[in-house]
Amino acid sequence: MTEVKESSSIGRVTDPFATQAVSTDGTTAYVQVTYTAKDTDLTDGDHTGLEKALEAGRDQGLTVEASGNALAPPAESHAAEVIGFALAAVILAITFGSLIAAGLPLLTALVGGGVSPGRRPGRRTPPQAHPGPGRTRPAALRRPREDRPADRRHVQRAPLHGVRTPRQDKDSAPQPKKTATAKP
């Protein structure tokens, strides 16, 4: 970790023994490296220094893992998107014959890309659409009335088209045939 401390963009390196970040059996330790620069401003030398420190630990027989924004690949260039947008503007202007008519689809695309939560910088990915397990299920996948907990057996749900509910099955189930018994 001394190699990492020597970098000019390193703000702090925690000592796992001082912060009590060592497991009770002594086989696992946690070290936190904090940079003074943003992850987007880190140089190739910073990345190389961190990778050398990881390799030095591995060479000594340790299992070394790292995570965080410092190891993320550099942000992709948006040059292809800019070129594609400019090319689309030229093609639409030629096709529609008017800059206003060509600008409307482009404006719609810009607004749509700007309001979508996954496209804004600094935002997380949009939340999952599924509410979670056990919250909602299609009627065909719901448990039959007999399998429901006792406090939920009174709930009546409308059947899907062509799907029979347990109540319908019970009412319309074929009755067992009565067998004639021979008289002695």
C-alpha cells in the first residue's frame, strides 16, 4: 500500500489495523483508498499505480480484490451520437424540405433523451417496473382457495377468460358414479 500512498492524487489510505478492519481470524482485511481528484480526472498513471499495488499483493500470495469508481473504465465518447444527430438533421432537412419540419423529430428525440431517467448524468438507472415478489401475480398463477392462508380464503377474484376457478371446478365437477350393490 506504500506504492499507492506515493501517488499525488491519493488523499488517504486507511490502515486496516488502525481502523479495526481485519477479520477475527486475521485472513481478511479492508483498506480504503480515497483520491483527491474525481474518478473522471484520474490519469493513466493513477490507474497503473493502483494496479501495481494490487499485483504486489498478489505476488506475495494474497488474494487482492478492488472495487469502486477509480477502477471504472473511462467514460465513452459521445462523438458517434453527435455525428449521427448531425447526419439525421441533414437527411431530415433534405427529406422534409424545411428546417422547421426537420427540427420537430430531432427536438422530440432530444426531449425524450433528456427526460428519461437513465440518460441524465449523475442519475441512477430507472427503478424496476416489477413491484417485487408476492405483490402482484396474474390470476392464472394465484394459489387456489384451499392453499391460501385462512385469513385470505374469503377473497373472490374474477377468473380470466377460459381459466376455471377452484369454486367453478368444485361446482361443475362430475359426481362419482353410484355403483349398484348386489342384494343377497
